[in-house]
Amino acid sequence: GKTYPVVLCASDEIAVSLFLNKKLRFTDIPKVVEMSLEAHAPSDGTDLEEILEVDMLARSKALEIAKRFIQ
């Protein structure tokens, strides 16, 4: 619910991209996604502008988290 699906998709895209570029192990993908979701403060996501902002912030956070696992 709320903006969690946005964070789920955004963080997964970042993690998968890093995996495909051989920078992240496959087993680290769910860790990045889970930690991104745990760090998220959900909102209602009632308009496109808000959703796009959440997406941008989620991607940034996922990349920050992924740096802990990057090989």
C-alpha cells in the first residue's frame, strides 16, 4: 500500500541493473530491496509529482545501500 510499490520497483531496478553490470551478486538483490523498503517513510502517493519524487529518492537510497555490497 501507499508508496511502497514505487520503492519496491525502483530499488529492484537499481539492484538488477547493478547485477547485470556484474557489480552486485544475485543474492544481494533482495537485500538491497528489503533495506530500501525498511528505510522508506510511506506517503499516500496521490499525485504523479509525488510518485516521481518518491521514485527518485528510492533509486538514490537503493544505490546508497547497494554500495555496501558492490564488489
